[in-house]
Amino acid sequence: MFVLVGQDLLNNPETLTYQLAHEAIHCLGSCENTTRLEEGLATYFGLHNSKISSLRSQIETTNLDTHRRDCLTDIVAMFDINPAALTILRGNAIPFELIKPQQIVELGANDDLARRLCFPG
């Protein structure tokens, strides 16, 4: 897998670190059918990488588009409900796009959140 980055990222190590951490999560998926769960987790992982913690609030408020913010909000809601949810869901190396809403509901999420997380992202 290749991650293409522009010169603007090469000149900004903190943002580059965010982007590479974000893309690392996508490497766990099929690269074809991204779900909101995967996009939210990728955004969360990118923002919570220790190298960029000082810039986290700036990235959250200025650099994220509405879609990434919405996916991040959903994944944080899932972590609030069950911090081990993704460890449980991915424990058997199930691809993100094969996770079903019912599996998320069984971990404590409501139907609406579970459906959103499984929606193509």
C-alpha cells in the first residue's frame, strides 16, 4: 500500500503524523468499502497519536471536514458506551465492512448509532 502525501504535509510534520496515523487504520480495512466506523476510528487514532497531541484541538476544529467530524463523534460515542467495543469487534479480524449493526447493539449501542457506524463512510 502507498500513501501519497503532498509537499504541504512534508513541510508540516505534525499534520503528516496525523495523516499517516489516520491512513494506518485504513490499511486494516479492505480499502474499497470504508464504513463510518472505520473513518471514525482512523480520525480518532490520528488525533490521539502522541506526536500531535499538542495540535489536537486545532486539527479537530479547523482541519476536519463535516464528514470526518461526524464519524469521529460516532466513534467517541461508541467508546463512551463500551471502551472495549472495537477490540471485541475486531478480535477475530473481521473486516470493518462486515461488521453488522446488531453486533454493535450487542455491545451497548442504540440502533441508530449502530446503523450509522455501519453505513458506508
